[in-house]
Amino acid sequence: MKNYLKLILLIAVVVLPAFSSRSRAEEDATKKEAAVELLTIGSKAPVLDIENWISDGNGQFKKVTTFEKGKVYVVEFWATWCAPCVASMPHLSETQQRYADKGVQLISVSGEELETVEKFLLGEVRGGKPGQTYAELTSNYCLTCDPDQSTSKDYMKAAGQSGIPCAFLIGKTGLIEWIGHPMGMDEALKQVVDNSWDREAFATLFKQEQMFESVIQPQVLAAYRGGDLEKAVEILDNALTTLTDKDLVEQATSMRRAIILLAGGDKAVKEVAQFVEKNKQDNAALDKMGRMIFMMAASSQIKGEVVKAGIELAKQTQKNDPESADSLELLSHLFYINGNLDQAIDTQKKAVALFTKNKKEVPKGVSSFLEELLTEKKEMAGSKKAPEKKEKANP
């Protein structure tokens, strides 16, 4: 969620094009899911209907369907094939041990078949005590599996969560207090147990993130799939009027900008120009935008005047920091994509020279790109000198 640039590049270069090939049924399913009220912070925790209870804390815990008032529960979703899930097991075991006498019960749920889970549990714990198996490691909390995945549907799908491991912290009144990666739940669990947890404060941010990922993004992608880029931008514009979290605002703004660039035309050119004007002295912002333009141009998603606008942006970056070989290389690549081979060569030579001047080793990628440019120039020159073959006259 926080690595928004990575996400934007993914959306611009991978997700949006791939989404355009999705079936109408998949799009309708996305819209239907987005319309359903999400399970979130403050929601009543759904009852549990787990098929197989494999461990029970060495007899300390009973099977749970409904949540007992005054007790705290952690319902965590995992899988045997999920490395981060397996890596979280020692922490979960330690957490259960620490809170066992404080009314906390940890329930870990896999959606796999019982045979699969039991086979995994026979394995030796990586980095653990010699000879210790996963069955021994997890024996002090409730390890379960639910092959029909009904529990996952009631929790994970209902909350719009797609990544595991994922933990739901259920408080003393049976309401969901926190949702997230189990390795990050320590402080929340401590405060829920000692009654100092501020559910509303956490809910404010979490609900924004949840709404953005589970509702707004699917709507944006659906609009893109339908070829309605203006609608996609409109959805993001509306979202920006309600979002208050800085990271989410930045993410939505970058998504909006990526879609405008993909649409092309005067609006895209104007967007780049306005961005340059607004961030004229902010090289970090300019470089980030420039590299997004390069990624999109390199995959032929933007062309012509939009690439030229990207060149002007890269020129501003270079003007701000004449000693930056990175900005020169970016400019060289954009020149090349735009068909300006001579300018690309001259600019790349300057980048190489800067590395030499600063007594730094020239990165292989920088030198090899210059070699490729020079080879192409040589081949073009050779083809121009070759005599034209005269066509034979028909007899």
C-alpha cells in the first residue's frame, strides 16, 4: 500500500493493459463485490465454522464458533505454501504463550486439505530448535484448516483482503478491532487486552485504505476496461475529495496522472507541463515522474507529444542538477524512444563522461546502451552508403 510508485508503474504498465482483456463476467463480479458492505473495523466478527481443529493449545482451548464476551481472539489466515505465513509461526507461538493467561486465544486457519496441513506439520522448523517440527511449534495455539474456505470467505473476502498472512483481532465485545499482518499486531493486541485501544482512530485510516483498495481501484479499472478513461479520472477526483491520509492522496493522484498520460493528447501534455511547473525545483518528484513516463513510453503506451513533454521534464531535472548522470541517462532514453538518435548518443556520452569525471565506475547498463546507440548509428550510415539495386526490366 505504501510503495505507491511501484503500484502506479504496475497499474500503468501491467495492470491496466491486462485488465482490458478481462471478461465482462469478471468485470460484473468486481462491481458486485465493490457494492457489498465491507467487513471492517468495528464490524461484528462473523461466527466461525471451521471443519478441522488440529491443535488446541495442548488442551487449553476449546473449539470456537461464537466469541465469548470479555475474551480476545486472533483469527489468522495462512497456507503451507506461503513463506511469510510460515515465518510468522514462531511469533504467533510466542504471542499465544505471552497472553494465554490473559484471555487471548489465537486461531490460525488454512484453506487447504487436512492431509496437506498434517504433512506440512511433520516438517522440521527452519531456523528452529534441532529436531523441532512445525506441529510442536504450533501446538500451544489453535491450528486449523477449513477446506471449503467458508471461513476465509466470511473474513478475508468480506473484508476485501487478498494477501496472507492476515490477522483479524477480535476484542472483548466481539467486534473487529484491527486487521493486518500478524507480525504487526503486537501493539494493538496489547492495547486491546489492557482496554486502552482507540478503535475509532485506527478505523479512520483503515477504512480509507480498505475503501480505496476494495472499491475505488476496482471501479477505476472497470472504467478503464470499458474504455472510459474520463470516468476513471472522475472516480479518482471524487475520491480525492474524501481522502485525508497523505499516502493515499499521493497514490490516488499518481493513479490519476497515469491514466491521463495513457489517454494521450493535449490533456496529457498539459498534465506533464503543469507537473513540471509545480515541481520545478523538486528533482525527486521530477525524476519519479520522468521514470514513469519512460516506463510507459518504453512499452509503447504513450507516444509523440507526450514523450516530447517527458523530454522537457527530463531537461528540467538535468538543469537543476547538471552533475547528475542518472538524469542524463533518462533524457538519453527518452530521446531515443522519440527517434532522436543523435541527441540520444550525445546525451549518453555526457552521462558516461560524468561518471569518469567523478572517478566512478561506469555502470554496465550505461556503457552498453551507448554501445547499442553507436552500433545503430553505424548501421544506419552503412545502409545509406549501400548502392541501390536497379530493378530488372520486364522482358
